[in-house]
Amino acid sequence: MTGGPAFALHGLTKRFGQVTAVGGVSVEVARGEVVALLGPNGAGKSTTVDMLLGLTKPDAGEVTVSGGSPREAVDRGLVGAMMQNGALLPDVTVGEIVGLIVSTHENPLPAEEVIARAGLEKLVKRRCGKLSGGERQRVRFALALAGDPQLLVLDEPTAAMDVDGRRAFWAAIREFAAGGRTVLFATHYLAEAEDYADRVVLMRHGAVVADGPVAEVRAAVSGRVLKAVVPAATEADLAHLPGVTSVQLRAGRAELACADSDAAIRALLTAHPDASDIEITALGLEEAFLALTAEEAAA
């Protein structure tokens, strides 16, 4: 294993006809980081991942993985990828397909360890065609781990998993990354990015609009959320309070996005002294995501 970053993208650009899918993206990821790649549909995430894995050649810019080209890193078993729609042989058992993929690597993890890390012990003898959607995702995860990679790239990894499956999956990812390995995952589940990523890279229209720790990305968008039970209030009443930028009201419980939460809470208690169960919090990653992508769209 060489020194330097786990991977680096420098001025990465990819066009499809007149459409620029990725335009000048530069990102460098250190070894041991868990990075969430976020963005709305059409942001360029999948194209960026394809170029990182060497599946698509960039029109301009450079990709390096462990100091070399993506193809060299893949050939050396340094990269494992879990793609959302990766096909599995329907008539082969879980144990057989894991054993097959393990056998193709030069320095693999033992098949038993791969199965244990992916939580597949009870599914070893089941045919892949009989698996549920969440179970198939766990098999894809196992196949990505088979070569004992230094970089793990995941595309919507917990799609179709239930709550317990997601919790177990992220525990396995944390264990994997604890040894200094790197994880890049693309997801639409912003709560997962907030809970499990060390860093967030947010894309919009083929460009990076935010890059940093979750707390830093959240702090890039000013404001607070004020929540309270406000009997007899209407959305129109609450929208006119000073400092309030948007209102959601359900069954008497209000959620107010505030540019100035101090002014909003004073006005709320003056106008509605019976307000109760009051809570003021910083904006979450979801609110930051919506604000940053909306600002980029408007620009």
C-alpha cells in the first residue's frame, strides 16, 4: 500500500453530447475517512463514481486511486464496489457465490469472514434468486469485501434494507473503516450521512457545492428550527411572526424555520402564551442539503 490520499479527483469533467454531467470536480479523500456523496438526481454522483472506478473515462481531469490509475487499483484488489443494481446469479447459493468471488482475488479475506461481516451466516445455503431485496444488498456487500479492499465504494447501500438491517450494515462499515480503510457511499438517506459519515461532499449540476465535516456543512446554512405545540394557531398566523421563514403545522404542533429564532420565540410567546413543549435546534443536514441545492439551482 502506498502513501498519500486514498483517492484524488482533479478537475474531473465528463460530457454526454451537449450535457456536462460532471464539470471540473476536485476532491481529495484521506485514508480512513468515511465520506458521503450527496446530491439530487442528475447531480453527477453516479458519473463521478463510475470515473473513480475506471468504468467511464473522463473527458478532462485526472483520477488517482492509491497513487495509481483506477484500473491498476482494481487489478491489485485495492478497491471494492457495491453497486445498487449489481446482478446475482439466481441459481447459485450465497455460499457458492461468495466462495467464487473470493477465489478470484490474489489476497482475499477468508470466505467465512466475509460471510460473517455481511451477516449472511443464516443464508449460506439459500439460492440468490430466493433472497429479498435487503438480503441481496447484503450479498453485494459481501462480494465488495471479498478482496479485502483499502477503498470501499457503495452506491445506495441500504436500499431495500429494513431498520435492523441498516443498523447492522453500518456497524459492519464502522468496523471495516476502523482499520484505516476508506469508505465512499452515495445515498439519498440523509440521516445515514449525518449519523455515519465523517465528511460530506454535496454535488449539484455536476459541481461540488459543499465539502467538509457534517457539522461544517450544516453551519454553512444559517438559521434554527423552532418546534412547539400551539393550540388554535394557523399557518398564516405563524408565518407572520418576525424571524420566521417557513411554517409547517400538523395537529397543533408547529415547526418553524427561523432566520432569527430569538425574535421568533419572543413573538410566539407574546401572541400565543399557551404555547408548550418548545424546542429550538440547529438546522440538520437535510435542511442544509435543501438550502444549498436550492441556492445553486437559483444561481
